[in-house]
Amino acid sequence: MSVAGIVRRTRVIEAASAASVPVADLIADGRPVILRGIARDLPLVAIGLDGAERAMTWLKQFDGGRPVTAYLGDPAIGGRFGYSDDCTGLNFKRESGSLSGYLDQILAGLDDADAPAIYIGSTDIDLYLPGLRAHAALPFGDPQLVETPPLVSIWIGNRTVAATHYDMSNNLACCMVGRRRFTLFPPEQVANLYPGPLEPTPAGQVVSMVDLRAPDLDRYPRFAEALAQAEVAELEPGDVLLYPALWWHNVEALDAFNVMINYWWNAVPRFMDTPMNTLLHGLLSLRDRPDHEKQAWRAMFDHYVFGPADQARAHLPEHAQGELAPLDTLSARRLRAKILQRINR
């Protein structure tokens, strides 16, 4: 079975406007959803429909002159950025250069099926393309997004594939120019996706070892189970895909020139640490302990971490709750210092 055999399609909502979309509620539902055509009236979408060359020329006017980071891949990788064959490195090179220069490179290879893969990923729209936001960003009106604004980034490239990975934040991925195909897997499929090394990684997050275009089920047999739980989201220019944090996704840019703008959003306070640090410390402190100890620690984590936030402190007087009390900036700073002190012993 391959991606062509995936039957499940991501649900679609015909949303009237970004201002009326209940983003936080949709994320809380825990499943991806397509907001069909919600961005179709944005200038960048309309210009992109007039052709790739016009879209590139239009984008150049917003080039702020700061060097951008680009990924360049040999035609042999088929546009899929990932690990090298021996997993000691990556199958592409990363370099810094002019945004307009990379757009010129994409334009020069627009009709060349064997053109090198060029990918400018997750670039801060305000920092690198000042002024573009007014012509290309959606005015989401959900009160939670207004209170905690998302980080807005742009992705630009030719026919590329972002290998199956997850994001630490909730995401609204807006297809601006060109078509995109997302293949999405629920977080609980992690073991069946055969994640690669934690380091190095193409862009910060571990990616699956399985090439979704031609999965080797002899080498990765459990991937068939992941495919059975997968869903596909086909996006046209103007569509937005909303998906919760930690949903794995493979992203194919289907046209010779593609632009996506995404909105990373989390409602958690800034003083909260990344759970990845907890996972890494778990490798150090828990993974290789005897199974009976790990099961006991699972119960401890369920009580202190994964259960209701007040479960471990409800029976204690407020003055005795210590680190179990609700965190704020100051108490989080103290807890972080305590953890660092213990680790460095």
C-alpha cells in the first residue's frame, strides 16, 4: 500500500472568513480540517493564479535584503529533503543567500523536470519580507489568537517534499501559490513511522525514515499500519489546512513554484519549557531502567504530569504545594534553576 491507496480524506469546512473561524475550538477537536478557499481573495493568491513568473516578480518587491536560509538538493533526491543514506548527515546542503537570487534560480529551472530542489523554509515574514503581511496574511479573529498572536512564516520552493515530521505547535498552513498535498498521521502512530535520528535533522524535528512515495514495507513493515490510519489533504491556492501539534505530516509541493504561509500557534505561556527537553532527559534517566521500574514511573507521571493539573496538589494546603502549585514566570524560573542544578551535579 502507498499514499495512492489512502482512502481517508481530511474533513472540509467551507468557512466564510478568517475572522469567523473558531480556530481554538477546531484545534481542541484534535483532528485536521481544511478551511476551503478562505484565503482565495488575498492578493498573493490571485497573482499566483496568473503564473509563477508574475508571482516571483511580485514577491521580489518585498525582499528586505536580509540573507535567507535555503536548502538545495541534487536532482537525485527527487525533491525529498531528509537523511543521507547512511544516516550520518543530510541529503542536501544548507546555505544563506539572497531571496531574489533564489527566486531567479527557481525561475530558471521552471520547465526543467531535473532542476535541483530549492526550498526556503519557515522564514519570518515580517523580518525577511517586510510589508508582505498586509497582502498575504489572514486576519484570524479567534479571541485566543488575538490574545496570543501566532508566528507567521513563509515557505517558498519548487517541487519539493518535506519528509514526514511533526511540529511542536498547532499550525494553520495556507496554500498561497501552487498546490500541496499533506499526508497526515495521528501522533499515536509514531512507532509505525520509523523516526530517524534525533540529530542531525533537516529542520529541527526528527523525520520518518520511510519515503512515502515508495514505502519499503519489507524494511519498515509497521508502516502499513500507519498508512491505514493516515488521511490526505489536497490543497489548492487559497485553502488553509489546520492541524494540531504533534500530528505527523508529509508535505508535497506539486507545482514548479509553490508558496505557503503558515501560522504557528500555541496558547501555553512563554515560561513553559519545551516537552522535547523532558523527552531527552527521559532517555537519560528512565529509558534503560528495568521494566518494572518504568511501569512504576509511568504511574508517577500519570499522577503528577498527565492527569488533571490540580490532582497532585488538591489535598495539600496552599503554603505546602511548592512546585505543584500553578506556575508563573517567577516560579518557572526557580524550577528551571533547580532542575539545572540537579542535572549539573
